[in-house]
Amino acid sequence: MGNAVHRTILVVDVASFATRTNPRQVVVREGMYAAVREALEAAQATSCLLEDRGDGVFVLAPPSVPKSVFVDVVPYALVAALRQHNAARPEVERIRLRMALHAGEVTYDDHGATSASINLTFRLLDAAPLKAALAESSGVLAVITSAWFYEDVVRHSTDAAAYRQVQVDIKETSTTAWIYLPDHQSPITAARVEQVPRQLPLAVRDFTGRAEHLAALDSLLPDTEAVVISALDGTAGVGKTTLAVHWAHRVQHRFPDGTLHVNLRGYGPGEPATPAEALDGFLRALGTPPEMIPKTVDAQAAQYRTMLAGRRVLIVLDNANSAEQVRPLLPGSPGCLVLVTSRASLTGLVVNEAAGRIALDLMTREEALDLVTKVVGERRVEAEPDAIDELIRMCARLPLALRIAASWVATRPDLTVVDVLDDLNLDTLGMNADETTAIRGVFDWSYQRLPEDQARMFRRLGLNPGPETSLHAATAVAETDIATARRLLDCLARAHMIQVITKDRYRLHDLLRAYATELATNCDTAGDRKQASHALLSWYAHQANAAHECMYPHLRPLQPRPRTSDGDPVISFMTSAEAIAWHETESANVTAAFDLACRSKLHQQVVVLAKATKEILDRRGQVSQLVKVNVSLRDAARACGDRQAEIGALEGLSYAFQQKGLWSEAYESLKEAFAVAVEGADSRRQAGVLNDQGVLFIRQRRYAEAIGVLSRALPLSSDDQRGRLAGVIESNLSDAWTGLGEYERAIQHAERSMHMRAQSGDPAGEAYPLLCIARAHQGMGSHQTAIRLCEQVLAMTEALQLFPWLHAEVLEAGDIAAPPQRPQRSEPLARGAGDLSPTRRLPGR
């Protein structure tokens, strides 16, 4: 007998194995082993020892394999493999597994491995609660972990809150354990195996050439042993995005788990996309509910890598400006391919991440001729070959210039190519055109041939601060009607002056955007530009406010909607889902519009756009930017004498400071907000600020002080929003009394809150107070009641997409069966000190 060694222990077992015939059992066993091996490969845990158990597999992992992979990777890879097996098999050959996890000392003898830890793992696998959980689940896997494994490993993982504690009593074993249903219990994990995103923009219809580069990209496909990264670089206008999107469309069927795409705006208008912004979009595309997205970039990246583990996904990162912008967006396990486009060479990715570099140069003469032929037609090319050669030379074989020039030849069948070239020659190209002069000359030449209404629309598009333009935004900035705007945009798209992304959504190439902005500066008066920008920002403000009111109908608007001119388009949101979708799609544009409104000192637009901008930044965890936005909002509110907005800005500053752990600064902002409310004799806002102070004290565990300020707030809130604010305050009083261990009083306040908030029409009216009652029952030791209440809240919050923070708080209460320690009454905390417990929103605000 050898010495005892520490091992991670994993056991899986097929449900209902014995009910199948022998041939069926053989198929099921083969499928089970294939799934287990695939999961271990995805976790890079192939060094594990596997032993057969008939209808199951017994796995021992050495210390060199991190225990975390058995939580973060193996379950999801196992689910994906099982689903793939089941999709190709009849019902009697489909597999559902139970899986048990533990770790401990193992001893080897002549017959194999033995230990109390192994015995416990098998007892957990056979536990009645695990069998019941799988039977009630719609998924294919149920996981159980020992209490030790949960505390040491699971508790630190992304999905820890989705595990639930159970009691296991089997034979002489009596213990607690934790159960998890990876593809059923949690919306995030269900999405991991069911939602397949396909995010690629439209491909260019007449793509041609680049055979060598396409072959180089194709050569990357067979490699599944590592994350494959390829950096495609080249000068502006050389066709990097066109090539990347064309190739990605051609091969995305090789990636069954999805295609992700993001424009990182590395060289576009406004600020480049941050890794947090890109990760937020990817996590949502992969099915992550908003409440499950972490706040920090590191946590977002970890969750992103976890969700990609065991999956084959194609990821296109377009228009990057640095390796640092790209690194957080790289997967961590084999099977995925990343294609990055950039004007820079991204040497850091090549050196540190072993990225392959593909340099994209000008088109060859043959490729350029192919492109022109596809656009203008073979007949005209054959009729004037010398003129076509001259056209190619004058455009310096730059794809963007070639496409624009050829499109003009195609749209003028009444002219010869020579006639078109004569006009082009008049426009600055000269005889020795390089890439820069070629592209600028073609732009000038193309623009001068636009009818005035199209030229005006093109210039106005250069005034949009965001990366994309919708039909409605274009209508607003051009100060026209929808039908006219759509006709003008279609004409510009046919001339390749703008790119069509999706229906009624457009983008300007970076060079064309800079050119359009320059034209607007040179061709339009300052008054015209100011009026157009004002119209666009007013439209964004109007729509952002309309979306906010539709998303949160129970909240009183902080600012009346700004009136727009009769010609501006208005999008009517019929449901909160429509408003959320608009908000998500336009987030980059709204943020850019807010920045422009600040620079232009359009204070009313700043006030309205701030609400949407703050929500975007808060969702992405960009706390420093959130501070800046609230400062800008405060200054704009003071400039236009808007006390309501000023108070809201100071409350927002306090919230942002709390996110950073700056408790004293947070309190000072609330003191300032309260002074403004007192100066305006606004009792409702006084109550709101006092409520925020109470929440601040609760987060610092200064429960007695919280009760003091909340009690002051309650009588000031009686006439607000049909009692909603009073209901919010009652909920927070419940939390404070729970903190002091006065559970009966906490329940009384929560029940009053539930009644008030339900009567006020608050969608979260019952849900949050129920969570407060659950916390009180937890403190009283009534754990089954607490669990039942939490399950009710979870069921309610599934439908409350507008309150992701509430769903998250219930998930944070996943350890509801564990009795809390009775808190101590605390003294006021010093500057920067305090409890750094999980950050949560101001309840119900």
C-alpha cells in the first residue's frame, strides 16, 4: 500500500441505464465516455486517471489540474457533448448524467484506489436530492459537490449563487452538499448551450480577389488544439473589414456555437470601444442576462472565457487600435478562432499571444480589374480596356477608391469610361497618384457628382458623433422626412459612400466620415451645422427619455421630454422590450451624443441624455466614467437651473463613489443633494436623499444610523408617486432591522412595503419586500421558508427584465440556508473604511 495522495474526485453516472437493452447500453456507454473525455480535454485535464464503473466513470485528477476547471469548464463542456450525442440518437440512446465532485486523500493498493473521500463522493452521486433534481430538470446534467468542495472551490466561481444547499442522508453518511443544474437552473448556463449568436454584418456582394489571403485564413481552420488568433493589418481603405467579413461568412458554418463580431472603433469617430463595452455585448449575445454580467473587466473576461470553454466560436474583432484593447476579448480554451483587423501591426499579439500576422496590401492589377469588371460589367471593360487600366492606376489599386469610382462608371451608361476619366483627372489626382491622393481625389470627384440633396445628406451624416446612423437619426440630422431620408441613404449606399449594416442602419468608412465632417465644416455655415447638431441631439434626447419612461413607467420623469420639430421622426415604444432593444442598439451613439452635448453646452440635452448614459456605464462597470457623467450632469443642471436634475446628479455621484468604496465622498454628495432639496422646499426629494443616506449606512452596517435617517424620510414621502417612495423606505427599514437582528420588526416593515409598492404600480413592488422577508426568516433560522420566498422572488424577477439588480440580489442570497452571524452594532466608519460587501443598487430606485 502506497502513501496517501491528494486528488480531485469526479464521478458520473447515467440515469436509467439499467432499463435499456444491451445494444442500447453499449451505445450509451460509448457516448458517456466520449462526452467525459471531451469535457476533460476542454479543461486541459487529460492527465486524469479514468476507471470504469459500468454505467459510470470514476475520475481522479492530480494536483497539477486546477480544481476550478471542474466547476468553470467541465460541466458546460459535458453538457455540450451530451447534447450533441442526444441530437443524433433516438430517445432510448440519449444520455442524462449525474455528476459528483469532492477532493481528499486517496490511497492506492493492488486493487486500485480507496479512501473515505471516494466513498463520500459515490454516496453523493447516489443521493436522493440529486436524483430528484435531475428528474425535475429539463437539462441533461445534475451536479452535486461536497460542502468542502463548495467552500474551497465553487464559492469563488462565477455561478456560485446558482448552487443550492441540500441535506444528504444515505447509509451511514449524513452531510450537507450543493446541487447545480448547469443547463436548466440558471438562465446564464442554459444560454451557454442553447443560444447561438450570428453577429456578422452584411458581406459585400461583389467581393473579388484576395485568393492568397483567403487561403492563408483557411489554413487556420483545422487547428483545434489551441485558440487561433490571426491579425489582419493594412492601411485605411485597403479592404481589411471587407475581407474579414467575407471570409467569416464563408466559414462560420464550421463554428456551430456561434459567430461574434464587434467594431472596436479603434480609428473611428469618438472614443474607441472599451474592453468592458465589447465584453458586455458578447456576454449578452451568448445569452447572459444583464443581472449576471459582472462589473469589472477582469470578472467579465473570466465569465466570457468560461462561457466559451468547450465551444467552437468564431470571433471577429474589427478595427482594433492596440493589443491591450484586444487581450481581454481572447478566449482561454481551444476550439475558438479570433480574427482581428487593425491599421496597426499589433506586434504585441504576435509576440505574446502567438497571433499569426496577415498583412493586406494594395490589390494586384488582376484583382483590381476583377473588382472593376464586377461593378461596371464585362461589356464596358472589353470596350475600353485602356481606359479601365487608367482608372485602376489613378485609384492606386485601393479597393475603396476602386469601388467608388467604378460605381460611378456603372451609373452613367451614357458616358464612356474616357469621359469619366477626363472628369476624374480634373480633380487633383495628377499623373503620380499615391494611396492618399487617390482616395481623396476619388472622394472629391464622387461627391461633386452627387445631387445637392444627396450631398447635403452626406455632409449631415458627418455630424453624427456615434459610430453608426439609423434611418431615424439620419432623418433628424438632415431635417427631412423618413421617406426622403431612406431614398437619399439608398442612393449614397449604391454609390458606396456609406455602408449598409442592417436594414435601416448605416455606417461611414472612417476615411469617408472624416471627409464628410470636413465638408460640413467647409460647405455649411456655422449656424446650419449648429442647427443640424441640435436637431440630432434633441432627437437622441427625446428617444432616450421615451425609452426610459417606457422601461420604468412607475418612475416620475426627472425632466419633461424636450420638444423636437415637427419634421423629426419619433419612434413609439409599445413595450418595455422594444425600449430595451433600442437602448442596447443605440448605446454607443447615445454615449457619443451625451459627450457632444456637453462640449456644445446644450444643457437640457445633457440632462436628458445623462439618464441613458449613466445606465449604460453602470451596466458596464465603468465607474470612473460614471463619476464624470454625473459631474457633467450636475454642472449642466446648475447652468439651466434644474434642481431636480442637480439632485439626481449628486445622488448619482454618491452611488458611483460607493462603487469605488469612497464612503465619505459618497456621504458628502448626499449632504449636498439634501441641501439643494431643502433650499427648493422639495419634501419628496428630501425623502429620496434621506433614503439614499439610509442605504449608504446599511451598506456600511451602520444599521442604527440607517434607521434614524430612514425614519426621518418616511413622513416626507407620503404624497410621492402614490406611496411608492414610502414603500421603498419601508423595504430599507426592513433591511436595517434585519441587520440589527430585530427580525419581527423587519418583517412588519417589509409587509407594509409590499402593500405600498403594489398599490403604486411599481413592477418590483412585491419582489423586493419578499426578499427582505426572506432575509429576516433566514436570520430567524426559518431556512425552508426563506428558500421558498426566494424561489417566489426568482420566479417574479424572471419577468422583470428592467430590474436585473433584483434578480442578482436573489442569486446572491443563494446561501440562504446558512444562518448569518448576528451583527454587531457599529460605530461610524472612518473615511474610506467600511464593509466591502457585494455592491448592489439602491433598492427600488
